[in-house]
Amino acid sequence: MITKDKVKVKVSNMTKYFGDLCVLDNISFDVQEGEFLCIVGPTGCGKTTFLNTLTKLYDVTSGEILVNGEPVDLKKHNLAYIFQEYSTMPWLKVEENVRFGLEIKGLPEAEIKKRADEVIKMVGLEPFRSYYPKQLSASMLQRVVIARAFAVQPELLLMDEPYGQLDLDLRFKLEDELIRLWEKTKTTVIFITHNIEEAVYLGQRILVLTNKPTKIKEEIMNDLPRPRNIVDPAFIDLRNKVTDLIKWW
């Protein structure tokens, strides 16, 4: 159940144009602290563009995005971004990849070691900490990326279709792992996906977007108990509801 205690992210009347093309059209919503929010919509509707405006890769054309009541400032706000592509550094071993963000932040060595050890253990990579990325499977590569993100203890974790390239079995395993990490850390998560089943499996709340110019078509609360069962009638009903919303955009 989502509480309304504290707004972590406030998006107000956000509009984004690329030239004459309106991609995001006057979008407004809040994300509560500790919430797991999924955003779905038709392919090419601007889901990734939204994350890129949130991380200041793009400037908004109008409106604003606030984190903790302030304009987004990457020097102040502790954000982590997991991309669609594997973003491990091939010249670094698993442990070095996980430590990278902590070293950039200049944390003491004892704290870096403590955090790296914790997350490597949490994602089941202890036997592989001295491996290079080229020696790892697709599932392990994404675990490294997830471990690196959680190691910096982000106040906001942004995920852009991180499991889109994985087969069904690996995807479910990593989704379960992500939920376990989120439940332990209570990090605020914004998860972008085109996979409707994935959104229903993961999210506490689902925002369904229209096609361009993109608006929020509907907000759906997801109170299904965890662990969620994809063959449960209530799960199937919710999945079908989201599917119909996207189908008839």
C-alpha cells in the first residue's frame, strides 16, 4: 500500500518538444518516497524521453520536475539510472564495476568495501567477483549493473526497460531479485517498460501513457499481494485492463 507521507518526485505540467514535435504534453504526477512506480505505453510514446528529462540529459520545454521539492540537481540528488543496454565497464572486474560509483563519490575505503560486499552477496555474485564482464551471462551482467546502482544507496532509481533483452526465465528471476532489493532498501523506483505483464508483476502503481503527443491516459493502483502469481485470475484481469488501455489509445 502506498502512503502519502512524502512526495519524492513531483512532475508538474511537463512538456517536451523536439523542434515542432510534441513528445510529452502537459504531464503531471507525483511519486511517493519508497514507491515502486511502473510506466507503460505504446512503443515510441516518449517513456525514455521522460527519464532523460528527469536526469537532465534533456531540458523540459515547459513545466518542472522536482525531487524533494527542489529542481533536479545531480550534484545534490543521489540518482541511479539503469539503461536498456548492459552498462558494465568491460575492463573492470565485477567487484571493480560495483565499487566504481562509490569511488567516484570519494567514500572511505572501509565504507566502499562494506557496501560492495553487501550488494555482491545480495545479488548472488560472490563466486564471480573477480570475473570480467565478457565471462558473464546476460543475467549476471544485469545483476552487476543492479548491484552497482544499489551500492550507491540511491534515493531514486530509474530503470529503462532493463530486462528487455533477456529471455522469460531470466527476466522473472531478475524481477524477483529487484523486488527483494527494493523491499529491503525502500528505494524509490521509476521503472519504464513496454511489457505489460512486467508492469503488473512489479509495480505498486502503473501509469499508462497515450501515443504522441503523450499524456497520462490512466493511473492504476496495484494492490495485488506479493509474491505475485501471473496465472492468478486477479493478476490476469489487471493485465488485461492495462492491455486494453494501451490497445485503444
